[in-house]
Amino acid sequence: IAKNIGVAARADVQAIVDDANAQTAILRNQVIGTQAADIKRDPTRLNESAMGNMVADAMREKYPSVDAAYTNSGGLRADINCAPPSAGEQPCEITWGEVFAVLPFGNRTVIMTLTGAQLEQAFLNGFSPVCNPAIATGRFPQVSGLRVTFRCDGTNPVVTGMWKTPDGIG
């Protein structure tokens, strides 16, 4: 969403943006898949979401030897909606540009071995904004291959269960 924050528009900068958009339009507007329904993030970034589940599941699909995938809700930057189409495609068709908008930063997937205690610390960090509103959101875990439960003890999260899911979906 473009916002006017009091900075005057510059024609030279707009020309760079327009040129980049023109050069990438063929790739960005290419249809690469379909969807049955909108794939949304949680706008509060304090819960699992359909988008988070899809991204974490895609990570595990790409690296089938891993037991689980974990990402945070703050990295999910866009929803993929059926309508209105973003680039003239049919409703519920997904374009490359829509997928890129979800994860636009060029982040890399890291594969590592963690102990249960290390993984629990990651979850405690991720759950902390739910229990303590003074902590910035955006870190809630989006997982695949694991099921985790927690509760709040005042402003502190407590992991109450953590296990690998039998079907691999978290």
C-alpha cells in the first residue's frame, strides 16, 4: 500500500520503477497455479494462518529429508486472493508475481539440527507477543511437521506440548 508521507514524488525515481515493472511484467504475470480459495495471513500475526501453513509445507516439500519447517508470520507479506485478479488472470489463478509478493526478501532456507530445548526456545520467542502485548508481533511460528501447544503464564508463554505430527502436517 503506497502511503504519502510528505515526500514529493520524483519523476526520475518513478521512471526506474516503471522500467522495472515493464521488464518484469511477463514473468510476474505468468500463471503458475490455481487455488480453491483465498490464501490469507493472520492480520494480527498472532496465530497460524493458511498462508503460513502453505509456506511451511512448501519448505518441507522442497526439502523432503527434514522433519519439520518453521518460519515466522512477519515474513509473510501478502495474501493470495482469488479475486480480483492481480494481472488479468482468471479468478483463482496464481501468478508468479503474487507468490513473490508473499516472500519478497530473497531469504534463504536454512536446514539445521536442533535439540528439543532449542526448538522450545524458538517457540517461546514466537509465542511471546500473544502473552505480552508489549512485545512486537511478527514472530508467531508457522510450522509444518510439528504440533505445539502453549499457554500464557501471565505475560510469559509456556510450551505445554511439542511433537512430530504423524502425517507430517503441522
